[in-house]
Amino acid sequence: MRISDLRLYPIAIADPPLRSSYGLHAPYALRTIVVVRSTDGIEGVSETYGGDGPLAALESLRDRVVGTDPFQLTRLWLELSAQAEPDRAEAHGDRTQTWLLPGENPLDRHARSFAAIEMACLDLIGKALGKPVCDLLGGRVRSAVPFAAYLFYKHAGGGGEGMDSREDEYGEVLDARAIVREARQMRAQYGFREIKLKGGVFDPDQEIAAIRALREEFGPSVPLRIDPNCAWSVETSVRVGLALREELDGGGYLEDPTATLEAMAEVRRRLLVAGVATPLASNVAVTCFEHVAEAHRLDAVQIVLSDPHYWGGIRHVQHLSYLCHALGMGVSMHSNSHLGISLMAMAHAAAASPYLTYACDTHYPWQHAADEVVLGGRVPIVNGEVHIPERPGLGIELDYDQVARGVERYRKLPYRKRDDEAEMQKRVDPSWRRVLPRW
Amino acid sequence: MRISDLRLYPIAIADPPLRSSYGLHAPYALRTIVVVRSTDGIEGVSETYGGDGPLAALESLRDRVVGTDPFQLTRLWLELSAQAEPDRAEAHGDRTQTWLLPGENPLDRHARSFAAIEMACLDLIGKALGKPVCDLLGGRVRSAVPFAAYLFYKHAGGGGEGMDSREDEYGEVLDARAIVREARQMRAQYGFREIKLKGGVFDPDQEIAAIRALREEFGPSVPLRIDPNCAWSVETSVRVGLALREELDGGGYLEDPTATLEAMAEVRRRLLVAGVATPLASNVAVTCFEHVAEAHRLDAVQIVLSDPHYWGGIRHVQHLSYLCHALGMGVSMHSNSHLGISLMAMAHAAAASPYLTYACDTHYPWQHAADEVVLGGRVPIVNGEVHIPERPGLGIELDYDQVARGVERYRKLPYRKRDDEAEMQKRVDPSWRRVLPRW
């Protein structure tokens, strides 16, 4: 079996006006749908970051991918890694997501591109062999993968514009009371048993109040996490950590309170001195295997957020889970705006990773059924879990009519790159700049 | 596809009178051949540690293995790991190979048993799908796996006894000159391009002389390693490291010079202070994922010797290679007396592990063609390499007549457990005791 064709579909999907320390989500999120087709006519699919950059990066791999054996992935990884070195030198080495949005750092480009190919090849192999992806990787440790409610502050309305707008049921969410309402709605619909609040948007006292309101509403059996994406100083991070010592206890965590591993380590030290053991998590400062050792050495991070999309695929999430377990670190999973293909890739990665013990993040509730490219519609999340179906590969097929609609939306868009700061300036405050730390 | 049968064949194979700090190899080494048979009549095989202990440990898993899906391995790993905990508490926690021979520590029993099942299942899956094992694991990073010449001090004659004795071509090897002759013979026959000397047998000055003689004979293009299995004090280890600073340079290493990670760390510190960067390797102090972090933290070990047989299978060697790479540590591979099935399992593990960059150890030259259980005879080692054949699974089939002969030899043996100290007392010196450190 060889790969006879690689097809790339750049799509746009409606995305609500969600806020974070990076700024504001634009009316459309960009994704790329990747299809590898085998000489026997079987198709493997994956979904990854969108826009012209990721598309061009994948396009540049066409000659390396077409004609090759989909089982031979590790060699491709080593080739792409080796070639990433010059880039790294040019960019003076900040391979994090501190300054650039996930999906935008050129130093991770090879890992993202490889991941998109790997996930599509694993789907292809699974379909060729009649096996679910997780069972190709040593077998599942769970058949139902828990995800967390991912709460955002947001402006009114859903995503999209004009004919394509998708009103959402959450409306404007700009204070603690609305956050609790959002959480209730999301839990009612999906059954999530853990909750994450995307912070870094308002004054930390307001966000402390939001977390406290969530704890009051749902009680201590629902673990809580807050993620301000580095918006805070060390001082503020410690202050929030102390204030929320009870609320983030019992399975919760404090994610990327401040920028850089050194500053995270200082936050950790000060919290420990004060008797607060709330673990610090990161998907900003720790984005690749090279970062893990340093994060561990400094005790800057106790939980690493994996993500098959930029860690280099599903097998790398498995490797990361063993690595973190060996170092006594926890593993969770990061998410970006995505559709059902990514959700299934994440679910298979989690199902096959023994030491991934936190509910995974997912933006899935923020996307709309009208944009789903999975045949048969949205992947169900029931009791907060995605079930691994007894179907081969990732367990989904592409709805090409829906893909075509996504491509059409993409074609019409005036932008080809995610830029939350520009969007914030355009829609909310022309003088807005991303400043770290803001508080 | 389900596993319908598990068959265990305890065998004995001739083994020459090889010396190490553990004592003397007995005339027969013990191995267990494991066969899993699927409901479709396909067989997967593996080879592991022998004797009554390993046999009973595998036998105790029969009910967990028969009737299960050979793809569902990770769950079995987690179950066995969880049940290993009580053992660990009982044994007060020294899960190393310092005091007990590889294969004998009860704290690693679950990892060894799981590995034997995992390797047989991977062979079965490969045969069912028509794919070589390494290509089921992300694909090979090399199609030819380099092994090292594994030199031993030894007494005259080959292994076995009476009708079953297998004279070897190496004769008595008890000094530097004979070691060079042994190396020449082994290189001529197998083409090895790296050399390991099993030390810890004679006064360190004699072993320093042997390494120097090897360097003189083969020049700096042939990397050298020496492994006294903890026979030396910190002082002696440092002295040898300084004496061999040039000879172990350029791809060589100093393996387990002394017992315990703390003492290895002290050796490392003193060597570095003296400007000697020879890396320290270990298969004695580092035998499981839990040890790696501590070895790294102390900088006690710079190269970890993997081994699918006790690290928990072929996938674990892959995970270990990513772990060590992330920590900036090297990876090599350990070996025990074995036949061609283990050789192929090791070759597939190395082929699928991107960051395993040293030639693997192998005892294979010390075993005899008459004892091989692989159909068609011994696996060839050419130019020091084992080629991954384009055959499914591990690439070998069992010769059941040969297995029966091995079982018969086992039945006749008066011992059921490796005991190099007893053998040393019996054959060489009744007063001999394993003392650490000896020098």
C-alpha cells in the first residue's frame, strides 16, 4: 500500500467572539482538512491548523508524502525534524506559544505538518486493517475519553457573518454570573465533569470571583482550572494561586499564569512556601519534547498539555505520556477551535495514552453543526465523554459537500491567518494591544 | 481475532563458561519460548528469561491472556503494573540488577512477563497483517541494526555437557592477548564495528591493559566500552576512567563501573573535574522508567541500556528512546544469553526507536547453531548488522523439532535458575563470593 494522493482543503468555520489574553476570536476560524488516499483507494483524513501558512507547509511536503508507504512515519519525522534546525537558528529559538498563537510559531511548523500527515496515515492504516486507531497503538486504556467544559468570556452572538452567521445559545458572557450560566448550559448539553475557564481577560479579581462562583455552583466534585495565557505577573499569579488555593484543589490546576518557565518556577516556589500545592500546567511554555526536561528541572510545570496537532501526532502524545509519567509530571490535553475529525484524533490519542489522567480541553461546543465536515454530523459528547466507536481508523468519514462549503467560506474570507489582536482592535478597542503581563 | 492459546516451552541452550562480576555462566542458559496462537490459527512467538521462576510468572497470566484481543496490550500493562506494587513494598524497593542477575529481580517480574506477551502479540499481529513488527510501530528508522562484539573472559571450551557439549572456537580467554584474539575472531565472523568488554573479572589494571590492547589492535575507528557490572569502588572507577580517557572516547562508554546511582554520580563528577567526559552507561542501576529521572537528576548515567525483555516490551523501548532524547541522554541496548527470536525482537525494537544510537549488545555469538529454534537456523549478522527482513512479524518461524530438543535438555538439567555465583564456586573456586566492590 502506497499513498497515491494528498488532498488539502482549507476551510473556514464559524467561531464565536471568544476572548482571551491573545485578543478576540474572529468570526471564522481556519482549519485545513487533510486527505491521504492509498493505491487501494482507501482514504485517511485529518484536521489541522488553517490559513495560508499551514496550507503552504503541508503543500511543500507533497512530494515526500505521495508515493510513500503510510506505515513509514518515523523516518519522515526525523527528516522534517532535521530540516527544522535552520529555522530554529534563524528565529533565535523561542519555540513557545508565548508571543505567537498556537499554530503560528514557525519553529513548530515541522511538528504540525508531520502531525497532520501522521494522523491521516493512522486513519488510513486503521481503515485498511479494520482497526480503530487507538488499537493500532497498543490498545486503548479507556473507551470513553473525558473532556472538560471550556468556558470563555465572550461577546454576544455566535460566530460567522451575514448569511453564514451561527447564533449561539450563550449570549454575552462578561462576568462571573454569566460564566456560571454558560457552565450550566454547557454541562446540561454535554455532561462535562471538569471545568476550565479561559482567563486573562478581566482584572484577576473578577476572574477569582468567577472561579469562586463556579465552585459555589457546582461544589468540590467538579475540578476547576483557570488559564490566563500568561496575562499575569509573578506577583499576580501568586496572589491568584493563594486566593484560589481551595477552588483549584482536588484535580484542578493553574495553567500558564505567567510567561516563561523561570517565572512559572518562581510562582511555584512561592506557592509551595505558602503551603499551596496547586499544580501549574502549561501549553504555552512547554510545546515540544525539548521543553519538558527544563520545565521539570525548574519545577516550573507539573502538568504538560499535550496536543497531537503540534506535538507531532498521536504517537508523540503517547510518548509524552510515558515521558511525563517517568518524570512524575501529569498530562492533560490542549485544544484549539476544531471540528469532529480533530476531536476524534484527540480522543484516540487520549485513549491510547496510559498516563494522560486529566479531562482533555475541547473547543468543540463553540463550533456549529452547520460547519461540521464529519459525515452524519457532530460527534456526540455524552456525560462529558467521547466514546471510541468500534469503527476503523478515527471512526469518521468526510462529508465532501460540507467540506466544499467550508472551502467556499474560506475563499470568501478577507483573511488567511488567525490574528486575535487585530480582531480585538477591529471589534472592541482600536487601542488594544496584547501586553504581557497585563496585570 | 482473539488469542486462543498460550504455549510456554522452557528450554536449555549450551552456554560457554563466560566470566563476569556475577560469577560464571553455567553449561546451559535457560530460556522460555512463548507462543500465542490466534483464533485464525496464526502464531506469534517470543523468547524470554528461562527457568522455573519466569515460567511460573508467565503461566500465572494464562487466564488473562487467553481469550483476549492481541491488540489490547496497554491495559494488560497497566493491570500488571498495578499489581506489582505489593511486591515492591515487600522487597523494600531495590528494583535494580545490582544484587540479582538480570531476569531475577521479583520487582521487575511484571515487566518481563508483559514483555514476553507483548513481543509474541506483536509478532502475531504482524503475521496477521503481513507487516514487519517495526513497521507496525511507526516504521523503521533503519533497516539494518548494528550490534557490538561482546567480549568475555572465559575458560576453555564451549557450553553444554556430555553429548550436548558445543566446543567453541575461542578457547581460554584470560588475558589481554587472548581478548584481542577473541575480538579478531568475532569481528572476522560477524563484522562487528563496535566492541564491548565484559570486565569486573580481573584486577582493573589487567582490564585497562585489555582495552588498550584492543585500541592498539583496531584503532580509534572502533568504539570501545567496558562493563565491570559494579565490581569497582568509586576510587577505582575514577582511576579506570582516567586511565582509559582516550580509549573510551569517540563513541565508547564506561558501563556500570560501580554500584548505586549515587556512586555513579560521584564517579561522573570526579571525571568531569579531571576533564574526562566519557559517558557512563547503565543496565544495572537503571532498569525501569522510574529510575531514569533520578539517574538524570544526579547526572549518574548518560546512556541508558534498553532491553525489550525487562523494560516491558518493544513499544517501551521506543518510549524510552523518546524519554532519553528529551532528557539529553543516550540509549543503547542490553543483552543476555539468547537465541534468534530475541535477536530479532531486539533488532525490531532498535529499528523502530529513533534515538537509539549505539550498537546493541548481543550474546548471540556465544550460542550455538545446534540449539537455535528459528526455522532455517541462525539469524545472520553481516557487517555487524542484523537486517530487518521483508517478512511479517519478527520475520522468523519456530522450528518445533529444535524447541523439543531444547525442552528435553531443560528436563534433564539439575537446575532451574541461573546462579553464576554457585557455578563459580563449583567450577573455579569454592571460596568465591560476589563482593561489591571487589576492587
